[in-house]
Amino acid sequence: MKIIFTLDNYLKYYSIDDAVRELYRRGHEILIILGQDKESHIPDDALQKAAAELPNLRIEALIRRKFLPKVVRFIRELLNYAYVLNREEKRRWDAKNWGRFFHHSIWRVISSASGKMVLKNPLFQKTLRFVEKMIPVAPEIKRHVKAHKPDILVALPLISGDSRESEYVQAAVALGIPTVFSMFSWDNISTKGTFHSQPDHHIVWNKPLARELSSLHNIPLERIHITGAPRFHRLVGNVNGFVLPRNEFCDMAGIDPAKKYILYAGSTYLLDSNVQKSLSEDVLILKIADALAGNNRTQDVHILVRPHPVNTRIIPALKDAGRSNVTVYPSPGELPDTEEKRRMFYNSIYHSFAVVGVNTTAFLEASALDRPCITIVSKEYGETQQLVHFHHLEEGGFLEKAKDAENVAGIVGKILEGTDALSFQRNEFVKNFIKSLDPQRSAVEVYADLIVQLGSKTENFQA
């Protein structure tokens, strides 16, 4: 079977790497078509490693439409912004910052009170949708897809800004090729834009995300398939394949293996009470370090800080502070996009006795590795938990909630003494949010089986 995966950017590739490798292992022909715009702060290690290790894997650049590209993008970004405004109370951060997709002069108009009123009007949105549907399929993209004659085309993330991969879905649909939306991450369905193409099928990790996709994007439930979380499948199976001896990992990270540590998982950014972006997460980390040092039960506890790869500016501040109970690893930050990098990330969680953060995907990995999770719900950064995807973690009921650094130290002290009050809820969250529904198959196996099943239903290939 010939399978095309199309992505807007190489940064998303790591999320499907395990699925690509599983399908490749089974003998299927895989073509990756993706945007290759370089991000200076994050290398394309996952993609390059796959290209080196899978000799028959083909990688091609995603191409843009030639006919009215700016007009088409403008219409789609207006629809995205209108979609955000439909839930403006819950998406205050996005409503304030969607201007990054528009010229500043246009943004001044559409973000004004009258501009918002027009965009929120259902009739205006319906008219925009009608205009969008009248946009013809880009012939150059249709030729690109047709030349490969795939059995199925899988696209992600589709609902981000400037979703160029939507053009490939439209082309495949016009050619009678089955199309699939594959969710990129647990927070994407509720925090991005809207669909600009209509895939035949949609793949999500679990039932809550299926319901969310259906309710927010009007996708019929019968077109949504649940696989579990393929990118986390190692964490819910036999972990012995990636766990290093504690002494070996601690030596690599630069911490004393005799000391217990908590892992602080950094965020892309925090939001303050005025819904303004804050990148000064180092201040919060240093407060926790001081609180731990000042508490008799936790004075010997170390903090291993793992910065988010797009918020590495906290590293110099943490190093300059010179706290003896704080270590940054890796420095300067990295995306866990390859087998080796994931191994280091998972070991940093595995050898900790708790994971602390504000709003981070690391809580998913930590729960899968059965480590207590502590979130800081402070007055300064409480808006970070008001982002629309955080409810999935709250509803899981497995997060210990601290109101400040001293409260973090208190919770850490109880965990040290053997009190793990939310262990059951954590395991239930993993079962319901991350694991495959089929206990006999991993999420990667379920995902690969589903792609093959959907691709085998190809009807007559159209010219």
C-alpha cells in the first residue's frame, strides 16, 4: 500500500514517527510531503534520522497553490479568527493574539468591536464558508498527489494557521483518494483554528477528544476513530527498553544520584492575570527551590529543570542565580523528537519522584510513568490553566494543585513520606486518555491497522 503523510512543517513529524516506522516495517510505501521552512531554534533531527534509517522512505517538499494564494489564505484566516471569536470568553488569549496571522492594518479593523461583531455574525461566517468552497482545487497540488497514486492520504495538523496541508486533502478528495485527519497533540483540537477541508476520516486518541472534535468542529462521531496515543505507546508498555540505571542517568544530568529530585517541566509561556504572555518562568522555579530548601522535610530535595525548547531564555537566569538545588538538563533545552532524546526525557521523569509544572504535556508522560503531578495554580499565572485544553487534565483528577511555592514544598514533603493521594485517578487517566482501547495491541499497532484498513477501501481513481 502507498501512503502519503502530509504536514505543514517538519516540526510535527516526530508525532507520527513511530506510526511511520511501524507502517514501513510492515512493507508499505511511505511518502512524507511537508513544509520544510526552517525554525532556527529547533533542528529537524527526527526527520533526518528517519531518512537515514529508512532507506526507502521518500520525503518531498509541500508546494503552495499558485492561484490567488494570498486571497485564499486571507479568507481562511478570517474563518479561523471568526471560529476563535465564537468562543471568545474561553479563548481570550487567542482572541487577543490572532493578529500574528494578519497585516497589522487589517488586524486593527477586524479586532475592533465592530469588526468582531461582523465576524461573529453567523450569516457572515456562512457567506465566508460559501466563498471558500468556491475556491478551486489547486491544479499543481492535484498533479503532485495524482503523480504518486496513493491508496490513502493522512494530513496533520490541518487546523493550525496557514494550514497548507489542507490543499492536499482537497486534491486527494477530488481524486477519489481516502483522506484522514490525524491529530497532532491533545491540545490542538480546542486551541487552533477550524477545518478548511473535509477529510473522510478523523483519528484521535480517546473518547473525550472524539467528543471534543465532534462538538467543536461538527464532525460526525461515526467518522471519528480512536487509537490511543501512538507517540506515548512506549510509556504504557514495558519501560525496560529505555530506562537507564539511576547512577548513569544522574551522571549525565549532572545531579547527585544519592539525592531525590523533582522534575520541573517548563512551559512554552505562562499567562498572567491580564492574559499577557510571561516568559519569566525562572522566577517561579527559583521560588520553589527556596521553598524546598526552607522546608525541613524537603531541604535535601533537588530540582531538575527541563526547559521547553521554545522558552530557553529561562536558562541563563537559572544558572546565574546559582542555587545549589537547581540543575538544568538538557541545556540548552531540546524537543524530544528522536529515540535518543525521548529516552533522556523519559528517564528524567522515571528517576524523579514527582513532576511539577503549570500547564504542560509532560503531565501526560509523567502520568503514564506513574509519577505524581503537581500544577501551580497561582494568582500570577492562573490564566495559564484557563487555556481551553487544560480541562482534560483537570477532569482527569490526577493533578495535585499548589497555590504557591510553599504549597509545592508541602505537597512534595507528603509525597516523600509516602502519601500518593491521587494514584488511582492517575492510572485511570492513563487508561482513558493515553492507552489503546484494545489491551492486546499498542496504540501504534491500532493506528497502523486503521490506516491500512481505511486505505484498502480506495474506490476508482479519478483523473
